[in-house]
Amino acid sequence: MTADLEAADEDATAESPLQQLPTTRRAILNLVKRQGPLDAAAVAAALSLTPAAVRMQMTRLEEDGLLTHRDEVPGGAGRGRPRHVYELTAAAESLYPKRYGDLTTELLGYLGGPDAAQVDELFEQRRKRRVAGALPRTATLPFDEQVAALTAILDADGYLAEAERLPDGSWRITEHNCAILTVAHGFSQACTSELAFIREALPGAEVRRVAHLMDGAHVCAYVVSPPAS
């Protein structure tokens, strides 16, 4: 069954409508996904494009049902003309990988639900497979490069991940998209497995989850501290 789930995962990625969008429109959606609601000027500055070009692309995305906007007045009423602030629609959110999805949730339910030992074993097998794939790319690297390599792995897995260096020398890894969100809602093993994977992929590092979608946060995030000398 594990092989079947992985095959379904790969098929979903190959058919992703997001990858079929023109590059600029995809970049706009990714930026709004990462940073939250933005106006055209902010998007233009971030992507090094002209505001006029960005407005045209955002208008088309809105016509396609992928963006929606609200009007905001900078600094409060009477302090300038309203600006359009754009955010993703539910249709746009559905473009981002939600791996395994409803079918996998149904199949896991047939094994006995969240408390079944067989479900625990499936998530344990998935964790081991991911660790086996990640360690050759992280284990021998210096700490900062380990974090960069792991972030790239998470991003490739559909988590829209990025890493930010903190003043104390630690890193914050943020997952802007949960690639298995549908499953995570019904099976807490998805989240505990993710945390365990990150810890094992960064040998010796201290990893703390500091934001969690299941607790109402906008992202999942982890603070990673270097190994003790």
C-alpha cells in the first residue's frame, strides 16, 4: 500500500495545474502565498517588475478566480486613495500540493482510524524513507548548509519552504504550504512524523516547532539551533 500512496503522490505532482501557469503569474501567486495579502506595488518591488505589468497580471489572475482583492486606505481614512490588496482564493489554494488527499484519508480509515497500530506503522515507514533520502544530502555538511539542503528537500516535496537565519545563529524553517494537509486534519501522526523527520535529517541539531497549522497558525515553522560544540 505504501508504494501505491507514493505513486499517487508523484502523479498528483506531475499534473499540478500550478506548474502550467505562466511564470510571472505563478511567481505572483507564490509570493502572495508566502507573504499574505499584498498590493501591486509590493508585488512589483519583490519581483523586480513594473507596477503596470503586475497590475495587468493580477487582474487576469482575478478574472481567472485565483486572486481576490479588497480596498484599503493607507494610514486610515482621508490619507490617500484606496489601494487594492490581493489575496489567494480557495481555488488558488487548491493549486498547491495537498498530497495524499481525501483518498488516502479514506484508505487510512479502513485500517482502523487514527489510533490503529497499522496507521502508526505506515507513517513510520514514510518517515524512514524520507530520512534515508535526506541524510546523504545533509549529514556531512556544516550546520548552515545542512539547513539549506533540508529546506530545499522540503520545498521540492511541496511544502513551499524557506529558511531565515536568526540573530543568535539559529534558523527558522517555515513551511508555507502543508503538502499533506487533508491527512493531517484526521491523523496527528502526519505532524509528529514531520517533526521527527526534520530532527533526524539534521543530526545533532535542536529542532523546535514554533508555529503549527493544526493550532490555527498560517504556517508550520521550526526553529533549528546548531549542535552543541
